Amino acid sequence: MTVLSFDEQGVDVIYEGHEFRLEKSLIEDAIEKPYPDVTDHEVLKIVEADPPLSGEPQRISEVLESSTDE
């Protein structure tokens, strides 16, 4: 299982027991759109070749907004 933790500057990732960070600029370059418009599914596809996707994709701006509402 892959764990993604989003913040304003990038994403902390835990993948197969390895922890690393994907910076905002790297994600924008890879997906070719602004960081807030990138979805969690798109980030997951950067990490895994064929990820098991479930649910509706959420834009990073939505994820960050919901985390500040709590």
C-alpha cells in the first residue's frame, strides 16, 4: 500500500516501506499542470506503475482544503 501525505510544498510518500518526498516542482513538471490542479490519482501514478485506484480523484487543492477544515 502507498501512503501519500500532501502539503503546500509537495507530497510525502511511503511506498513499499520506503519514505521519500516529491517536491511541488517535480510533480508539476511530471504532470504538466499547476500543483493545486493535480489529482491524488495522478501523483499515485508517478509512484506506482499500475496503482489500484479507488474512489473519485481529488485535486490537491481539495485535499489541502479539507485538511484545514478539521
